[in-house]
Amino acid sequence: MVAESNTPVVFADAAYSPKKEAGRIFSMLCQLKSELNLPGDLESLAKNVEFTSDRDMIYFPIPFKETETTAALKGIEALVASALADLKYGKQARKIEIDLEQTTCFLFQTYLSTIDGMGKYDAGIKAKLKNTDLLEAQSDPYRRMSANLYATATPDTYFHIHGSLEANTTLNMIGLPPYRPDLKTIEDISECIESHVQQFTIDELEAKNKALRQAGVTAFKYEDFIATPHGKHNVALPPWAVTSLETTTPPVPLPQDVPGAKPRVLAGIKVLELCRIIAGPVIGRILAEYGADVLKVTSPHLSDVPFFQLDVNMGKHCTDLDLKSAAGRKVFDELLQEADVVVDGYRPGALEKLGYGATALTALAEKRGKGFVYVNENCFGYDGEWAYRAGWQQIADCATGIAWAQGAYMGLSEPVIPPFPISDYGTGAMGAVAALTGLYHRAVSGGSWHGKVSLMQYDLLLFSVGQYSDARGPDLGDGAEVDAGVVSVAV
């Protein structure tokens, strides 16, 4: 049996329903009410949630329940938003529908974004975007491939080097120059870089990576990751956390809507977003959808991926501030006086060093008499020996075992990064829940609240809810085939 091109991957077992599975995962998350510090009337609100789908099919050629898990997260998000709406507008029955097709699109919407009818691969798109690729880490294919997964000198092991948005340091780390204009194709570039990575063992690459503070990581299998001290500790933690920073400031009611304006639960809430790439900015994007006034603050000296800005900056204002300059700090200090939420997506400890982390915000909250909601987003979490490490989605996917599972699903004996920045968007959804939860508690109890989310914890959540099948999945290169009850897509 062969599915038609562009038909979603489905199981031969018609009993499997993504809608039902999303509901199961949603119930599982609701049972973590205490651990996640969710609002007190969660049980009654949860009765209003319904998961809908026109086709009730699996869409991604991935072994993990990405759509179902994120739909469940969106259900939790809606519950907390509904609880906030009860505070602002009074209690009433609110029907909540979570559409699985829309959830699927949410997970790769950066590739669905267009401007003036042009998408990511249209030649004229660059003229419409601000060039944030300051160091050519994206526009130069050779430099871009400094962030990729390669075999090493250690048999059957792989290491994901990651030049982040700079490239020079990682390329020099493996003995390569910053530029190779003679290499024209992705194949030639990959062969060149992999041949240099293969000169080093896994241990040597980890040592170099640590010494130079790069974002690379060994590609672990899940069972090996959770056997590490870091994995063993973090696999036992809830998917995200919302904790109290201080309890001395009074409750802060949600601002009232402007007369005549459309009701929006976060209208009047001011958010400062200090993030790059996708996961952190998705938090701010979601808050903006609820009506928050979001200001994205970036350094004029730091790079970003230009096309990503099209989706993740939607609904926001953006500005450049140098927080290492007196002038930049003065402006930012003034912004902080009015802020309700601060979203921090930088390397762990970076804002603390600048004097703007949780400790400083707690002191400022007590001084101004109004609490903050501070949301951290990072790669490796906040406890354990690797919490200090920088990273991006690909790094979390390699560290936790996602990449090895994806490779096995494709019938390969090597790790493969799943398509699309799905973990980024899922982590952003968790961060939005954390922010909404903090705002709820600030409105009810006062104080300042600290939300913590990570790419690693989103990936561990995927493992905890189970995979579709241990059998081989779709053959992405040779059309389609059926194996162990899985129908694969002809491409």
C-alpha cells in the first residue's frame, strides 16, 4: 500500500487517533498541576477543552508525537489564559478548541511565513528583510555548515559542531579557515568539514568545545543521555517550572481594556523580550497574540537569522540597545520600570553578568513595589552539570537522543536532526504557559515569579509520552513502502 504524495503519514491501525492522544497527554499534564504551579480551578476549566481535527492523521515523518504533545501544551496555555480572563472579565463558560492542523502548522510556521507573497526561498525576499546575519554565518554555505552533525574518529559516534552565529571559532577548532570560497556545493562543503571532524575523538571534541565555549555536543542515544548525571537528574523533573522569586510586592490586577477596544486578556501588559533565533521569541510572539505590548530588545552587535524575524517578530515592536554601554543601560533601566514580563533567551548567566538577571529584577521589584514575571529559556535546563552550556534546538535534539531516534525511524544507523524547528516552537509554547502562569499568580497573590523552560525538557517530554512505533518509518528518499504497519509517504 502506497500513500499519495503529500498525504500525511498514518498508521495502518485505524484505532490510533491523534485527537485522543492529544487528550491523553493533556490529561497527563493536568495531573502535574502542583509541580507546574497551574491555577487552582484547573479541573473545572479543563472540562471546556476539546481537541479537533479535520483528518485526525499524523502529519510529520517523525517518530515523536509532536503535534499531539504541542496541542496538549496549547490546551494548558488556553486553560491559564481562560483563568486570567476569569480574573479580568468575570467567570463564564468558555469553550476551548485546539485544532491539530493549526497546531501542526504552528510547529513550522517560520517556513510558512511570507512577505509581499514571497517566502524563504524566493530570490527577492532578502531585500525585504533587515540583514541581521552580521558575520555571514547563514549567507555563506560553508560557514553555515559549521553547524551540522558529523561522524568522529570514535567508531559509530557523532558530534554536532555548532558555530552558532559566528562560525570562525568552531571552524578554527577543527583546523579549518573561516572561509573557503573554492567549495561550491553542499556535498563538497560537508565532505571537507566532516573529514576534519573525523580527525578527533568524541572526548577530544568535547574538550575543545568546552575550552572554546562552543555550543557543540555529542549525539547521545536516549538511554545513554539519561544515564549521564545531567540526564539522570533532569529526566525526573517536570517539563517546566514556575516558582516564586519574592512575596513582598502586592497583587497586580490585569490592566483594563481601553473602552471600545476588542477584549484581549493581556492588553496593557508590557513585555521586554531579550532573545534570538526562535524558541525565546516564540514566547513573546504568543504573548503578543493575547494582546501584550511586546518590545524585542537586541544588541546591534549580535547576529540573528534574518528570515526567522518574519514570523517570530509578528505583533511586536523591535529595537537595538547595547546593554554594555551607559546610554543603552539608561534606556533599558527606564523600560524596566514599567515592564511586567521579561523573557531571557540568552546563554545561561549572560544577563546576570550585565546586572539584569533574576537577582537584580527581584531587588528592583521590591524597590518599585511591583512584581515581575521573569521567564528563562535555554538549552540544557537549570540544574545539573551541563546547565551552563549554550545550545540551540539541534544541540538539544542530539543530546537527548531525539536525533538517534529519528535516524532509526528512517532505517538508518546514524543520528538525523528532525525536519523543521519543531522543538523550538514547542519550547516556546511551554515558555508562554510559564509566563501566563506567572501573571496569574502575580494578579492573585502578588510577588514576582520565575518561569524556566528548556529545549532539553521539551525533548524529554516527547520521550515521556511515547513514540509512534519502534519500527522503521517513511523512506524519505525512495518513494514509499510499508513496514510493520506504518504507511509512508511518496515524495
